[in-house]
Amino acid sequence: MVVITLPVIAFFLMVIQFSYADDELKCLVCRSLVQELNSEIAKVDPKKKINVGTGRLSPDGDIKRNVLPYARSNVHLMDLLETVCGSFDDYVEGHYKDTGERAVVKIMINGQMNPDFSRVEPKLKDDLNKGLKFYCETIVEEFEDPIMKIFGHKSESRDEESDLCMKEAGFCEFHAEEDPYDFEKEEL
């Protein structure tokens, strides 16, 4: 009985820990998650396609199928969501030495040391970056449907970071410099 309840208690403590974690850290992890997803999507060959369809025959005897780009397909996005948080083993929480601003920074990029890492003073703790991976997994689990919707279609005007981290999850605050006023939309 004790063996079964300890994992359950540990799980609930982690959920409580996430719900009480500060929004600034959640925001930083969310933004890093968006960067990781975009990076993985960009690695896919744009010529790679996937057949999707019902497999049913139409009245004229043809099978209706659509060919879509694989990079933003549901199949690829689901695969990414299962593995993307593993990349947070390579992240560290800290603050920028010059400004004191909080940061979540990837240590290695493309097999080389991230140039921004030298500007960051890492926050040393027992679990180091396991908490960042946990936050990522929690965000993916809690916001899976919005992530699929946001990353399913790319448009030039879409800002995935704003859509997920500010609008859907509400982790990041709106800053005027991030979204300048659009004078063309103003009606006279």
C-alpha cells in the first residue's frame, strides 16, 4: 500500500509545484518549447509529404486522399510532442550576468557551445535542469490541442510564441515592444 501511494503523492506534489511555480519561469520554458518545436519542424525536408484521407470509396469508385506536407502534419507533431521535452536536458536556468534578467538557455546548439551561455550565470540546484523538463512536459500535456492547432498551419503573420505562451497558456505578459500598434488596422 505504501509503495503505491508514494508515487501518487510524488505526482501530486509535482503538479502542485508546477501550479505554484512562478509565471516568469513558465513563460521562459514555454518560449523555449516553441523554439524547439520550430527548430524540429524546420529540419524536415519540405518535399516530404504524407497521404491522409478516409480510405473510403467515393460514389465514382475513387479513393479520396490528400497529400500534405509532413513537417506540420498531425503525425509529425504528435511524434514531436512525445520527444521534444527531452531536449530540455540540455537547458539550464539562470540569469544574465550583465542585466540580471532571468534566462532559460540551451547549453549546446548544433554540437557547439551556445554563445549566449557565457553571458548567463547558471542557477545551481540539486535537480539542475530536471525541473525545466518537467515544466515542458506539463505544458505539452496541458496544452496539447492548442499546440497541435497552432503548429499545424504556418502563416507569415502567425507568431507561435505569442499564440501559445501569451494567448493560450497565459504564462507571458503582454509587452508593448513585443507587439507594436498597427496603424493600418485603425479605422478612420
